[in-house]
Amino acid sequence: MAYRIIESCVNCWGCEPLCPSNAIQAARPHFVIDGGACTECDGDYADPQCASICPVEGAILDGLGVPVNPPGSLTGIPPEHLVQTMAEIRAR
Ligand code: SF4
Ligand code: SF4
């Protein structure tokens, strides 16, 4: 099984140097993970290093296609409150 980066990746380079398997490559339109090289960090780290550093919720999927950092996990804002919260922030 391998992790996967999807289109919401903002190409920040955060994950690339952390991968113990050199499985992450800069590409367009977004970074990609070589599925044949990704080890899910098994044997190197307890947590997948790419997902641990990634600042974008939902940008990295695990081997089952589940977001490792699902919506709300990094911001602390429940998805159902996001629209209202963003409106309040913009009104400040
Ligand atoms: S899960 Fe680990 S091995 Fe796989 S791409 Fe991310 S950092 Fe690299
Ligand atoms: S850390 Fe996340 S947003 Fe940054 S390049 Fe990697 S996948 Fe993309």
C-alpha cells in the first residue's frame, strides 16, 4: 500500500525532504508519490512523515484512499462550521 498526493497539494516542498524512501517527487500540477517506493514509513517512523508535515487538509490519502489529515483536523474548525467561520474572519 502507498500514500497518494492529490490535487489540493500546494507544492510547498514540505514533504519531499522528509520521505525516508525518496518516494516523493516535484511534479505538475502537484507533487506525486511513487507508489512503488512508498513504504508508508513502515520501519522508519511511527507516523507517515509526508502527512505529518503537510499543511493542507485532505491533500494526502493513505493506502485505502482515506485523507490522513481530514477536514478540520489541522484548523480545528469542524467542516460544518467552515463557511460561517470564514465569513466571520473576513468581516473582522
Ligand atoms: S508515507 Fe512515508 S514513505 Fe510514503 S511517501 Fe509519505 S513519507 Fe514517503
Ligand atoms: S507537504 Fe502537502 S502541500 Fe506541501 S508539497 Fe507535500 S503534499 Fe503538497
